[in-house]
Amino acid sequence: MKDKLMVVKIGGNIIDHPTALDNFLSEFARKPGKKILVHGGGKIATEISKKLGIVSQFVEGRRVTSAEELEVVTMVYGGLLSKKISAKLNALGCKTLGLSGADAGILTAEKRSPTPVDYGFVGDIQTIQKQHLLDLLNSDFNLAFCALTGDNAGQLLNTNADTIAASLAIALANHFEVDLYYIFEKKGVLERLADENSVIPVIDKGTFENLKAEGKIHTGMLPKLSNALEAVEKGVKKVVISDPAFFAEDHPYCTIIKSKADA
Amino acid sequence: MKDKLMVVKIGGNIIDHPTALDNFLSEFARKPGKKILVHGGGKIATEISKKLGIVSQFVEGRRVTSAEELEVVTMVYGGLLSKKISAKLNALGCKTLGLSGADAGILTAEKRSPTPVDYGFVGDIQTIQKQHLLDLLNSDFNLAFCALTGDNAGQLLNTNADTIAASLAIALANHFEVDLYYIFEKKGVLERLADENSVIPVIDKGTFENLKAEGKIHTGMLPKLSNALEAVEKGVKKVVISDPAFFAEDHPYCTIIKSKADA
């Protein structure tokens, strides 16, 4: 039987609030088995950019990572948050290395093409050094990855944290029984946005297509669900979408993403 | 025979200048054997603090690390520089993890007593998790440590990079044949500060005491030499003090610190 591995991506509702982050880290440290945490650092990076007088640019509602903003993101995701998270987890007895995808070239990305839209220093994951991950996990290091990768030439790139989490989960699915958690501000994927308890308990590819056709899935939810479905199709045992209270076992509501095979 | 391990601490003359840093990293990547890099981030942290409107405080000429400055140091040392360094080393084929002492609790420090002088969030190293270092080095990861540690409660602390380098070298001296390099702006310890070629080739405890008594050692050099002498006394094979050109084998001048036993 394979060892269990939990990959947990946390959202801005945790990372932007010190108390919420502390509470989450306590729960994370308590969970059994091998663990990987994945985080960005949203609002804090925006605040620091503002203080430094950097004007954020947006194209079609999406942030462009300029060279200056990449430096801020590297400082905030890769430094401030990564090192705070690893210091706290280690103090809780959870032996953790705070890493970026650029460390040991674990996640190599390619800068996204500037056409049709130039998002700046944003990268899409190309390769994963699975053996490096196995070496670290098998030496009983837990890992905390921030939303940064590097390209082949040593250029750092801002990279979507949801995708990093799914990529790591998929890469390790042959070696571990992997559960992937997306912990964000809602109890799960909601049937009706206005009703926070209208959690859809199970989604598979079929349900996903139906919900999409009915226009029931909020735009922000679409890439997360695509990542989740890809993960279960590629061998991740279970993907769970819920909030920190679910992770702390304070309520039972969550959305579980299943592959068609399980449905 | 023990494997070789090179521990290299770099100074502001490298870390503050992108071209100097790139050149150094190319040389570092080319050196054979297992390697640990140790860096701070001096002027860049000061510049970012200034831009953020943080006023640096000094007591008796030494910087006080306030809570705000600790955040900047964590961003700059632990993020901006650490991740740039690991991205570049990996692109050069030198598989490296960019870490702080707080990662996996590798270097645990204690906040320095606020009496007689309160230096703020500054830590002195208490314990080293040698096994974690061995696990990483034996999996062929090179390591780049920034000048940050954590205490037992998860508080990050600014920690002298020279001391971190010496502590790591000493901790690993039983397991590897360790050479410790202090690479800074001069060719070595100078007999006469005005003459950049007046490098003292060899210093042992006896020479050190004589030079000190004669007032020939510059104040800034004293803690570096104390660290160096402690290292060779505790089993580090060799400590070398010189500049980046020596490290690149462009000239032969350096100061070698030897233990009394070798002298």
C-alpha cells in the first residue's frame, strides 16, 4: 500500500490574515502523513507594491507581472510568507522546507507567450523533477511551495498556485495515495452563490459539463475545477474543495471531485 | 576518506551587484563536490527599507532589527536574493535549495538579550539539526542559506551570515572534509589596509593574538577571524579569506587560517 500524501493549496482568506494563517498552520501540522502546502500571497504583494510606488497593470481584468512586480512577488511569496510559514510549522513540530518551484529546479516553467496577451513574467509549468520531490519527502521533509517557478535560464516566473498544487499532486500520484485540498473562502462549489450552504457534494466530469452548460459555475471557479478534474483523471485519489473550518473538521461541508471511473 | 564540502560565505561586494553575483555563481556552480552558500543581503535591504519609509535605528553604530526591518530582511534575504540565487544556480546545473535557518528548523537561534543593548530581532545560533543537513547533502542537494534563523516558537531572527557559515562548517566537519571560504572585498587579511596586496598568507591563533596586540587587525575583521579560528579549532580543514577574483582563480592571494595543531 502506498503512503498517504496530502497536497493543500490555501487561498487569500488564509494567507492575508495572520490569525487565520496561524490557525490553519496548527491544523496542517496536526494532520498525519506526508504533506505539501502551496500558497501565493495575493493582497500582501499588492500592498507592498503600492507602498513601493509600483502601479499594477491589468489586461482584461488580469494582473500583468512586470519586472518590478516580479521582484515584489519574489520578496513576498518566496521570502516573507514562505519563511514565516516554515518557521511556524517547524515550531509546531512539522519539519518543513519553504521552497519555490525554482529551488533545485523542481518546477521548471516557460514564460507565457506575449501574444495574444502579454502577462509579463508569468510562467506555465513544463517539467517536474519528481525524483527531487521523492528524495525530500522520503527524508521526511514536508514542503511548502510558493507560487514561483524558474525557467531553464534562471528567470523567476509568477505561477498560478492552484496549478502548482495540481501539478505536484499529479506528479506524485504514482508514488503516494494523494489527496489534494483546495482551501478557499467557501464551503465548496456552491449551487447558488447567495446560499453559502448550497454546497455541491460531488462533481465529476459529467456533472461539471452540465453545471457549466447551465451557467452555474462562477467564472473564478472554472480553472480550479479544471485543475481538480485533471488531477483525479491523472491518478490523484481525491480532490476536496472547501474552507478552513472544514479543514479543521468544524463542519462537514465540502465538494469532492471524482473521476468518471469512480462515479 | 571523507567527501569534500565547500562552505562559502559571500559579502556585500557580491550580493549587492548583479553582475558580480552572476560571475560568482558561475564560479560556484563549477566547483566540484558538495557545496553550501551563505549570504546576507545588506544594501538591498537598506534600500527597500528606505523606499518603504522605514527609518533604520542604530545603537553604538550597529543596526537594530525592528519588527518592520525584520519583515524587509525576510523579504530580501529569504525571498528576493535566496530565490534568485537558487534559480540561477539551478540553471547552471548546480542543484540548489535556497533556504533559511528556519527551514526544517535546521538552525535554531535564541533572540539576543535586550540588555545591555537591545538589537531587536537578532538571533544567536543555539542548535543545528545536523541530520537534516546530511539528508539534504546526501541526496545531492547543494544548499544556499540566507542570514535568517528561527527560534523555538517560530519567530524569525536576523542572524550574522559569517557565524552561520562557521556554524554549518563546524557541524559538518565530522562528516565531510570541510573548506570554509569567506569571500569579501579584499584579497585577504591585510598587514597594511592601504596596501591591497599586503595579504597575510597564514594566520593561526598565535599570529592572531600578536596581530591583535599590535592593533593591526581592522575592527570589522575581528569577528570574522574569531569565527574562522573557532572553525579550524573544531575540525574544519581550512578557512580561506579572499575576494571573488581569488575564488575565480584569477590571482593567488588569500589568507589561510590554520589551527595551532597545523602550525
